[in-house]
Amino acid sequence: MIILPAIDLYDKKAVRLVHGDYNQMTVYNTDPLAVARDFIRCGATHIHLVDLEGAKFGTTPNIDIVRKISQETDLFIEIGGGIRSMQTVETYFDCGVDRVILGTAAVNDRDFLVEAIRKHGSKIAVGADVTDGYIAIKGWLEKSQIQLSDFIADMQALGVGNIICTDISKDGAMRGTNLVLYSRLSRQYTVDITASGGVSSLEDIRQLRSMDLYGAIIGKAYYTGSIDLAQAIEVAK
């Protein structure tokens, strides 16, 4: 299982939210590149980036930070947040991103989703952000009427290769991840599943690894020191 330490970007800083609430934002580092370099020091090979401003407004205000991380590290970079057009997809690939994550667009713009998959295949992932069993969109600010199970089945049928599933109720709360959810998804679907939200202990990592998931994202637990990233990477192997 791959560990993807996360940097959430806002105003070119590394921040974290609680339950996706922009009013509960903590700035952890004003230099995201320094954070990425620490990930490498701990043995990370992948990084999960989220442009929180992009998620709200559909723009790429932190593109310079993304480009810098691409140019100055060898990390495999995936990014999500406000990617709602082919132009934005190409912009990220042009600056060195390895995989882009479609969230709101995967729900609201099927033609775009299908075209992105047709053109870029496995370089397109989909974010399944779930609240009360339904997919959330627009930076988690709006709940759709699409159930998680139906959404993942649909994405798998379309040929999506990787789904990042975030339980919003667990995100940033430091109370453990939703092991029941990820165990069910792992058994039910063949698409690669990355667990996100509330991964806050080495035991979470051990349990997720036993489910044969593709990956797990570590966010707040890294910044607070609750998880030793180097140890988590070893446990996941």
C-alpha cells in the first residue's frame, strides 16, 4: 500500500481544515516545498496535493507551488481541487503533475470526465468525497443526491482506475479512519481505492494495508506528530 502524505494549499501555504470547514483552518507551514522535502526525507515517493482555493472557485491560484514541487523533487504528484476543464487538466500535466483528481466535475460534467479518461487514461483519478452516504461537491460545501455506492460503480464502469474516497466526517478530526467503509469498498469493487480522512495512527495503517487498498492519505496526523511518517511508510509496505 502506498502512503501519500498530503499538503492542502491555501494562499500558497500548507494548511489543514476540520471536516472540510474553511472556517476551521490551521496554517502549518508557509513553505509547502519544505514540507514536500520532509516527506522525501521520511521515505515518501508520492504526494497528495489539494488546492483548497481551486476547490471553491475552480481556479489554479497555487499553480506556482505545484510547479516548484514538481521541478525540485522526484515525488509522484497527484492533485485535486477545482479541476473542471480540460484546460486545467493540461495546465497541471504541463507543470509536471502525474495524476489529476476530478471531484465536482466527475459529478456535474460527464462529457468532460469521459473526455479526460479517453485522453489521459490512468492519469485521471476521481475523488469520492462522502457525507452521510452521499457524494459531496464544490469543496465539500454541497451534498449531491448521488449515493457513494452508485457513484463508485459508475466510475468503475467508465474505466476510472483510481478513486480517492474521503469520509468527510473523519477528515481532520484525529479520531481514526472509517475502516468499515474501506473494507466494504475493497471487497465490492476492483478499482484502486485510496483511503482518505482520519488516518491518525499506525494501527489505522496496518488495518488499511490488510484490506489490500491501493493507498492511504496522511494529512493532519503528520502535521501534529500523531503519526511518524517514516514508520507509517514502513508499516504500509
